[in-house]
Amino acid sequence: MIKHMNLTENSNRKIVLIGAGIMSATLAVLLKELLPGISITIFERLNKPADESSDAWNNAGTGHSAFCELNYTTEQEDGSMDISKAIKIAAQFEISKQFWAYLIQQQYIASPKDFINHVPHLSFVWGDENVAFLKKRFDALTKSKLFGGMQFSDDPQQLKTWMPLVMQGRNAAEKVAATKMDIGTDVNFGFLTDAMITHLETLDNVKLYLNHEVRDLEKQDDGSWEITLKNLVRNDTVITNADFVFIGAGGGSLPLLQKSGIEEAEGYGGFPVSGQWLKCINEDIIQQHAVKVYGKASVGAPPMSIPHLDTRIINGKKELLFGPFAGFSTKFLKHGSYFDLPKSIEWHNMVPMLAAGWHNLPLTKYLIQQVTQSEQDRLQALKEYFPAAKMEDWELVIAGQRVQVIKKDEREHGVLEFGTELVCAADGSLAALLGASPGASTAVPVMISVLKKCFTANFNSQQWQAKLKEIIPTLEKPWAEYELLCQEIREWTNDVLELNA
Ligand SMILES: Cc1cc2nc3c(=O)[nH]c(=O)nc-3n(C[C@H](O)[C@H](O)[C@H](O)COP(=O)(O)OP(=O)(O)OC[C@H]3O[C@@H](n4cnc5c(N)ncnc54)[C@H](O)[C@@H]3O)c2cc1C
């Protein structure tokens, strides 16, 4: 029988986290709360933390709660609306909020306003069919208390008060509708990551090495891992070892997982999709919008390409983004190499990767159409959400890079996954996080899964359960129970996180 590692306060077990993004930072804070004496080393290839996907400008900062993202509810063949995914996502975000509220209560972060702000979430559609879908979605969601307070309107006058830019200059004959959830949030995941890392650096036995790129991982006979790194400043090779490794390298996770050679990594491949935003540079326009408006993805578009006109609060300043526009690049990281994709193709994942390509022809077509877009095409897309838009008020900026997971299905064919995938070694000595959706919003529940899968005995111990419940009172409650608990949890977290409107 494979024995999982048991961590104790005074053991000299060494924990290595690869990457200084939101995932590693969250895992490190959780581990230090559970066992303050343990030793954690974080290796980051860039010269600062949170400079890839977790950076505020590299993601949309939406606190994903399924309030506005239409892809989290699906209409079934019998006409009913499946809201189970929406409930799970909304409940997962409540877990993250509880953890962040704990960070504020412990005074690890000075002010919640620096990273989380109240920005209403709207879904907006046009055309008879889409309006009927939205109404059906609204009726189904509002049966759950998690979506209590959601409003629906197909009255253009009402919609004008909710989102003046979207309604200004719109064809009056067009049928439109929106839902609005006032308790939506915008999160600066970059600030949050930096703040957690700053806190970690004040603790004993935590070391952060910047400019250190992990190049290889090799399992040793004693069960530990030998890690080969490149010091990118001195250009020399460093070798270290660890009893537990978390690969939280964002787009860089797949190549490292492959290098680990663990059996569980077999069949995984990755497909990079880059993102771009139109960023508003006209202060007058920025001030006229105060919500996140999410639309419907076009046919073949991956779920993360749902267009949205998005108010952001970044470093205390209100911003306005539209996008994302998808692009294709063979890089796995924004600061990566064009050889990332070709180098990730190995014998074991070649068939799944080819099959995923074959089965996703609409996606391929969509990406080709996106990559060949002109400035005028992008303006046209923006005008669907802001009819009076002029290109001179916007500039194109590069968002982050996502690597969508490709994995074998039951028939050994490849499928493209749009979610997040946690891959753990059977002995719990290594975990890797692949994929990017719903992303940073679910950092806390996903890192709790790492604790549960890799440190099972600790996780089930009375000591860890008590501490975890102090941090996250609703830990391990079934998603459905959040319906009953949500009012209580939200009152507490919204109060601590200063989210009460
Ligand atoms: C366009 C876009 C929009 C998004 N919108 C949202 C949103 O609205 N809401 C949401 O919740 N999520 C969103 N996400 C997803 C979210 O940004 C990610 O899920 C999250 O930031 C991932 O965090 P991470 O810590 O895993 O990765 P990252 O933040 O990318 O961190 C990984 C770190 O590992 C480092 N690294 C990589 N390879 C190595 C190596 N070999 N050695 C050492 N270090 C290495 C990298 O430099 C990086 O600093 C979006 C993502 C994109 C791209």
C-alpha cells in the first residue's frame, strides 16, 4: 500500500512550491497556518511574484460566482436548465471569500479594498432566443438562495440605468434583456498574491527565490524529489531536494509535470490560447460604466472567450476593459518560449492531442478567425456591447496566456478541457495544477484539494480539521448546503471584506 506523507510541526520535511502565482501563495499560507514550523521554499523564474496569469492586467479579475457567466448553466434537451455547475462555482467562491476574510482578520493584509471590490455582475443578451434563454436561466437560478437578489429586465429604460454605455445608440427594435446581481466582485489577484507573499516572507522558514527556473524533477529512491534549477541571473545550475513538490507554474506546469515522469501525468497535453483586451483610455467613458457585463460566446468560441465589458478596480483606479480576444501562440507562458508547445508533444500524448484537434474543429476555426482579426473587426465586436464606441478611445493590450488541458477520455481519445485539473502522484509527494478556468477565484478550494489528496492523514486529523474550520467555517459542506448557509456566510465575509454595497 502506498503511504502518504504525514507532516508534523518539527519534522524536517521540505516543501517546494514552483511558481509564485496565486495558487502557490494560497497553498503556502494555508500550510503555514496549519503547521507554522514547517519549511517552505518557493522558486519563481521571473524577477517578481504574480507577473504571469495572476497579474491584474493578465486576467479579467472577475470573482467567478456564476452570476453573469452564461456558460455555467446549460439548457438540457428536455428544455430544463441545469444549474448544478453554477451552484458549485458560486459555493467555491464563497470558500475563497472566507479565506480572504480570515487574512484580513489576522491582519496579514491591511485593507480588503486593495484587492476585492464590489462591482455588480450582469449578463446581457439580444434576440428572441437568447432573451428566452436568459429568462429561463434567471427563473432556475433564483430558486437557489445563492442567486437570491438577482434581477431580470427586458425593459430598455431599466437596462439604460444599469448599463448606460451598452444601451446608448442601440437599435430600439432589437429585443434585449439582462440579469443583474448586485453582490458581484472584481478581484485584483495580482495584489492579493503579492500581499500573501509579503506576509509569507515575514515568517520563519519561508524562502522565496526569484529568477530561479525549475528545469527538471527526478524522483529519488528514498521517495524524495531532486529538483534541478537554473539561477537565471548567475546562469548557473542549482540542485536541491524536496519531500513534497507543488507545481503551481501556471502555463509552465505541464512541461514540469511531464518531466516528473509520474504515471498520473500520462496522456496529458496542453493547447495554449492567448488573450488580448481593448483597454479604454478615455477617462470620461471609464466613469460612465460601473458593472461587469458578460455576453454569450459565439459559436465554436471557448468558454473563456465570452465577451465582456468590464469595470476593473486596479491599484485603486477604475478601469474599463473589453474582450478577451483569443489568439494563438505556441508559448505556454506570457514570458515563455515559442518552443513550449512543440516540446510538450510526447509519444503518450500525441494521440489525445491529435484527437482533441480533430474533435474541436469549430474551436480551430474560431481561433483562426480571431487571429486574423483587424482593428476594425475588434471595434465591431466592441460595438455589439458599446454601440457608440470609437477606436481612438481604446488601446490593445496583451492579457495572459492560458494552457487548456488535453486529456484522454474513456475511449483513449483526446478531449479538450476548459476547467482546472489537479494531477497528484499516488504517494502524495507531488501535485500539479493544469488549466485555468474558473481560475484564480477558486484558488482556495483547489488548494484545499491539494491538502486533502497529498496529506490525507493530516487533513483528516482533528488538529487540521479544527484549524481549517476556523479559517473556512463551511469547509467540506456539500455544495447544495451553501444555499442554506449563504446568507450567514455572506453577511460575515461581506462585512470583513467591506463588500456591503
Ligand atoms: C485572459 C485571462 C482572463 C482570466 N480571467 C479570470 C477571471 O476573470 N477570474 C479568475 O478567477 N481567473 C481568471 N483567469 C485565470 C487566472 O488568471 C489563473 O487561473 C490564475 O492566475 C492561475 O494562477 P497560478 O498561480 O496557477 O499561475 P500564474 O499566476 O501564471 O503563476 C505561475 C508562476 O509560475 C512561474 N513559473 C512558470 N514556470 C516556472 C518554472 N519552470 N520555474 C519557476 N517558476 C515558473 C511563472 O513565472 C508564474 O509566476 C484568467 C486568465 C486569463 C489568461
